[in-house]
Amino acid sequence: MTPLAMMADSAEVLARPDLGEHLLTPLERERAGRFRLESSRADFVAAHLLVRECAARLLGLPVAGLTLLQRCPDCARDDHGKPYLAEHPEAQVSLSHGRGVVAAAAGLQPVGVDVEQPSKGTAAEVMERVLSAGELRRVREHAEPDRAFLRLWVRKEAMVKLGRTTLDTLTEIDLSGLELDGSPLRGRYGDLHLLDWEDELRGAAVGVVSTEAPRVEQL
């Protein structure tokens, strides 16, 4: 079964009556309530609802029948960590949210997704900590370095979500041989299939990684 990815505006997700907050678990509602900014709360809720929709489409099941939980493999706490479906542990899910935009992925294979928006000065501050030497060279030679960095960043962050690497070992992953221009872009890194694209309207880049080539659907 081909992995599925979705991206949408937070407001678009929250406007769907079938994706209301009634689907959230008590813990998700509690976590949502901790956000000081309503916009941040909305993004959190929208991401947790979109990943349910994504998994429901993949599995051919009603979204109301899916319970999203999380578990940290390091500390075993359930208020953060890798998300999973209580009723279908065989399914893999991943979610991400930015400022007003969310992304989700689901598959019967390992899968990871990330959505990012450019932040002023961020690329220059973190590039050397997360990019390999080859990637640094590609970014610095690019006509739009910040844009090139964002494409690499969503790919690597999606690999973290998938479980293939960690934030501390990102420089060991070298994606310098992959294209940086074009949308969408598909590539390979070992056994992994990478798909990423730029959404000009939302000002965001999205990366999806899985052991099978993922597909994208609209909300």
C-alpha cells in the first residue's frame, strides 16, 4: 500500500466539521490548551486532525475510529514522542506543523514528514550543525541559499521523523547528490524514497520520506 502524504492550511483543516476537536484524546486537548498563542494551538490541533484523516484514507476507515497516541522511546512518556494509532499499530504515521500550515503522512512502511517555512537568519545559524560538507557547498553555491537549505532541511527532518537518523547525527547524512530545484522533486537515499515540494502560496516546503515512493492527496 503506497504511503500517503497530505498538506493543508490549519484553517482549512479546522473548517471541516468531520475533523472537529471531538476526535482528540483528553491528553491532546490538555496539550493544546498549554499553548499561549491561539494560532499555535490551532496549528497543533490541525496537525493532529490531519494525520487522522491521512491514516483513515490510507486504511479505508472512518476517521472517528482512529485514536492517535504518542510514546517517547527514551523516557516512555506519552505526552511527546513518535505518534501511532492505538487501533492499528501496524500503520506508521507522522505529522508536522508550521505557522498556519500542517502536513501529515501515513503508510504501512516507515514514513516521516516535515513542513517548514523560512525564518530570517535561521539558515545561516544552523547550516553547519545539520549539513554535510557537500551539502554546505551546494547551498552556498546556490542562487538562493536559504531556499536550497530549506529543501535539504525538510528532507533531513523527515528522516528524523522516520527514525533513520537523529538531530545530533544529521551531518552524517549526505544528500548533496540530489536536486535542489524543481517542485515536486523525487530522489533516493539508499533504500529511502524522498519526495519534497515547495508550496509558493503557503510559503512552505514539505518533505516526505518512506521505504516506498509516497503519493500526495489534497484535503
